[in-house]
Amino acid sequence: MADPQGILTLFGRDVLNMPLKKREIFINRAFEYWRKCGFPYPSLSAEEIKSEYYKVKNVNIDNVLDGNVIKSSTIGLRLANYFHPQMWHLTAHNHKKSPADHFYDDETLLKLLRKAFKFWPNRRCWNSQCLRSLLRIYSGGRVANFRPTAAKVIINLFSNTGDTILDFCSGFGGRLLGALALNRHYVGIDPSTHQVDGLNKMYQRLKPVAAGTSEIHNDCAEDLMPHLDSESIDLIFTSPPYYNVER
């Protein structure tokens, strides 16, 4: 959406230096802007999607694996998360409201817009990235995705070129992305229609450049897996939700 008021280009220090009355005017303008825009979901262009994929594909596994320890890396998370905007509507552990819940609450959104310019004096404090960060912090975090680079390392270690990988709880696509960066066939199962929709969208967008292939089933693993030929799967690799047990 167009930004004639320059809301998205204001640095926090610009707002801090405004007279109080002018600052209030701009806070209200920022509120009106985001109310018209709706939730600030991340966006990626076609070129950015391709670029983010190649970052995962080109990761040197030796640089990620340190003995028996997989180093933490955020490479690929931006891409995997992009296809699952529903993540912003899910609550973090021990919290009752999601980032989206807080965004659509007028009082909370105004409060966060008032915090933004103090929180980030040297950043464009009301742009989509800063607003998402504030919403995530205020919500106690956001549901996490499996690290695509970790998935790539594990799949590479325990399978061979051309093998079929079964993921019976596909989730938000971190493992799918890791598999697509290798020459593997990924079979995903998930009961959530939102997850399956996101997974299929990711594969269709990456299909022209992906090293791997995929098929996604919108089903319950306990119902579908008994019907799979046991010899058709080379590796089972998943990460189901552990709810209150997970750390």
C-alpha cells in the first residue's frame, strides 16, 4: 500500500525529535496506515525466493556440522516461514494471544507503535519488519520452524542420492526445504490443511530450480502410513510437536 505520509521511512530518532503534538499525529497516522494494510506478513519476490533457496542449496555441510553437533543457522528460515503466514496466528508456549491477536487489538497496537521509536531510534521504526519484531517480542515469541540447514545435514548424513524421505509431521516446511536442496524425494504428511497448502506452494514455486522432488499428503500419519510399502521409504525423519514437553 502507498505510504504518502512517509510512515515507513521514519527513523525512531525522527519521531523522538518531534514536538509532542506532532508525534501524536504521526503515531495516529501509523496506526491508521497499519489498520488499512492489515497484518504485516513477510513478503518475498520471485527473485528473492530463488535467491533464498540457493542459499540453502549452496550451504557447505562441513561448515554446518561440527563433529556430532549441528551449528545453529537461520539460512532458509525466511523462505520456509514465508509460505506459512498462519504461524503468526499461533500462540507461543504459556501465552494466550498470538502476534496477530495483539495486532488486531487497537489498544495493544497503539501501545506498540508508541514503543517502537524508543526501541529502535536508528531504524525505520514503523516498517513491517520492526512491527513484526515488536509483535513477536510482546507475544512471548512465535512458533518455531525446523532449521532448513539442520534438515539438509541430517538428510545428507542418513540417506543417499535419489532416496525417498518420509516426514510424517511436515509442519512449516523447514525439513521440506532441506530435502529440496538435495537430490531426494520428500514425502510429507500433515493433518493441517494450512500447513499442506503452504508446503505445496513452496514446492511449486521452487520446483523449476529444486534439486529434489516432493509429494505432500493432507492426512493423519497413523491412517496413511500403514498403507505405504515399507520398502518404498529409505529414511524417516520428522519432528512432531511435543507441546509442554518440548524445550
